[in-house]
Amino acid sequence: MDDQIILAVDDNGKFRGEYIPKWEGHTGSGKRHLAITVLIYNSKGEVLLQKRKHKVFDDIWDLTGATHPLHTKDGDETVEEATWRCLEREYGIKEKVKLKNLGFFNYFAKYGSLCENEHCAMVIGEYNGNLNLNEEVGYGYKWMDKNKFLKEVKKNSCEFTEWTKQGLKVLENSGFFN
């Protein structure tokens, strides 16, 4: 995964004409790059959360999944294609879930020699099928009532990834919790 090639973008998400190795976007001060966080919900009004395996945000709660659109020999992935790849890799979801991009947010967070420097899409979709969490990416998962989730992140923010806290603002502004 560390040999992935990602897209460097400006603060508005415009491609800067530069493809960078994933590690370059996440070391030192990094380079702003395109990223995705996805939140799956079900017909019961619950959201799917993952206890993430991560170099920086290890063993804390995250939204359903996170990834980057990749530059491949076949071209650049769209946000939708990268999200489907993420859901299949992280949960074994092969179905092309209907997705909605609620918007983007920028954030920067430094942790020693590593950082997050991302222009991140906040993507949601409904899924009611079976899950099979990939043990390479997560320690576990749970479904939580979406309004309980909102309160939990605000009450115990240190238990969640940085992009979860930032994505929450986009979710709230979209009316997701109404």
C-alpha cells in the first residue's frame, strides 16, 4: 500500500499536475492531496464505524473507511471508484453502493514525522448487506445509531480519527443528522 501513487491538489481540490507517492503526502509537512472518507449507514438509522489499524490513528474509531483516489496505469480513479475499491477491500462489499459526495474539507495534522495534509471528500451511502472486515485495516467494527454517534464524537473526540471530527462538520451541514 505504501507504493500507491496519489494526486497532489491545491486547497480547492484542483489537481496540481503532480502525482506523488503516498508516503510523500504523509511525511514531514506532506503535500496536500486528494483523500476520501466514507460513512455507510443502514435502513435502521445506524452508521458503520471501524476501529482502525493506522500508522498514526491506530486503535481508535473511524468512519466506515478511508482511502485516496489513485493514479494507476489505467488513469486516475474517480472519488466514486476509489470509494467502491475501499469498501470492497475493507469490508468485502462487492455491490456498487449508491454513493453521495456531501462535499470536501481540508485539514492538516502533524504527528511526529508523519502528517495528514488532505483535501478530503465526505462520501455517504446506504448498505444493508453482510460485512467481512479485512483484519489488515481494522480491529473491529460496530453499527451505532447516527444521533448517538454525533453525541459520542462531540463528547469523546479523542477516541476518533482527525478526519472523522472534520467530516462530522460536513455531515452536520448537509442535514445528515436531521
